[in-house]
Amino acid sequence: MKDFLAVSDYSPETLQALLDSAIQLKEEWKSGGNKPIFKNKVLAMIFQKPSLRTRVSFDMAMRHFGGDALYLSPAEIGLGKRESIADIARVLSGYVNAIMARVFDHAHVVELAKWASVPVINGLSDYNHPCQAMADALTIYEEFGKLKGLNVTYVGDGNNVAVSLMHVCAKLGANFTIANPAGYNIAQKAIEIGKRFTAESGSAITLLNDPHAAVKEADVIYTDTWTSMGQEEETQKRQQVFPPFQVNEKLVAEARKHVIVMHCLPAHRREEITDEVADGPHSRLFPQAHNRLHAQKAILVHLMS
Ligand code: CP
Ligand code: NVA
């Protein structure tokens, strides 16, 4: 496969191989550095939305391999506005060795991949966030030594991050439960895709509206912002609906004793997560953010070698 647009495109075997590769590349980097396998290679990074983790971790990943990354801001590219996506893809393919894109409409990253002759990586769309899911799976795997049979509970909005987390869990055999407010469900199509994978991996997807019931047997509690980028006009409404879905010490205490708490970040402290939890003993927020670097190195090696 040329591109990395969704974890649902990849087999469980390849996803597990990516995790193993990430662990090996992390070890290599910690003990002196990665080999300069991408010397003279450049990753173009198209951003239609802001970013800290995605931008810096991809840039550093390329540098650690002896390569380079090029940041292209929304103002510069004007994806589909200044120029068609098909033209941008074909022009960039003659300059760079791979493209990473953060877009609003998922169809735009699919269109980029269709026209680019170099690999295209999805750095978040309104539909999903597959690089995040790989870092999440890596973090869970490092913590528990497996994903199979674990209970991963997502509390909050059925958004892009939830979709990719659900799919990686379903592929790798973890049970995925979501508790979201009514009307803020994961898209039905994404649930159907996930359910097909659970049939193969022997895991389950459970859809609930009660966070307390959802976390009862949780090994992992995961949350994300109540208002994703592009939904800013709904902020006030969402702030009224979501407070019962806050991940706080009381909710964490209802899960299994060894539960870990995850969040893709950026966090809106005192909204979806409290300081006590984000900075408390169950939190894995920062190792999880750091794992973006290692998971994405594995993706880059897989696509560009
Ligand atoms: N989690 C994540 O993708 O963070 P950024 O938006 O800062 O890249
Ligand atoms: N769901 C969030 C994730 C940010 C990394 C958003 O799309 O804004």
C-alpha cells in the first residue's frame, strides 16, 4: 500500500509489525540515534489546521533519519482553492519523497493520495486520525504487553480520534467501548467498518451513553476535546452537553485499579479532563504524545523504504 490514510486499510499483521518497528526504532534512537536512511529525502507537510504534535514529531522523525521536512501553511497552499488538489499532488510528487496532510474534508487527503505518485500520510482529517491511533496502540502495548482482550473506553465526542482508536482496537483485538452524549455518536459507517474487524479479531464494540457504566471494567480510559477544530461555532452548546462526560478522579476510581488515562492532546483542562487526572498517577498523556514520534517513524520507514 502506497499511503497511510486509515488504520482500517491495514491488516492486523501489518499494524502489529508497525508497532514492533516503532519499538525497535525507539530503542535505536535512545541508544545513540537512528540510521540516516532518509538522507536527501524530504517530507512535505500540508496543514489546513493548527498543530503542535503532528508537525514537530514528523519534522523530528525526518531529521532523526537524516532527512528533512517542509512545512506548508494553510495560507501558502490554499488546498483546492488557489490550486486543485490533483495539481498540487502532481507538482509536489516531483519535488519531495512523501506528503503528510492535515485537512478538514477526508476526501481531500484521499484525493491527494489518488494523484500523488509519492506516499501520502493522513495527519488528521474530520473523519479520522490514524497516526494518533498508532501512537495510542503503541502506548497501550508498552503498558500491557498486548492489546488483545483489553478494555479500552473512550469517553466523550464520537470524533475523528474516536474513529481511529476504535478501528485500531478492533483490528488488534481490544474491546472498544464509547460513552458519548446522545447525538454525538461515532458515524454509523465507521462503526460498521469497526464491527467487521471485531468479527475477525474476536473483540467487541460497545456503544453507550453512560460514562459510569462504560468505565467499569476499563483498562484504558481515553478522552479528547469536546469541540474539534472546525466546530468552533458549536463550542458553547457543547460546553453545556458534555460536562457529565468529564474524566475526573471520581470517574477514574470507578475503573480497574491499574487503569491508564489517555488523551491525544491538546487538552482543555477542567473541561474533558481535570488537572488531577491529567497530572495524576494514571495519566499516560505525555508518553503517549512522545510516542507519536516513534509510531510515525515506523510509518515513514514502511512507506518510504
Ligand atoms: N494530537 C495531535 O494531533 O496534536 P496536534 O493537533 O498538536 O498535532
Ligand atoms: N478531535 C481533535 C483532535 C486534535 C488532535 C480535533 O480534530 O480537533
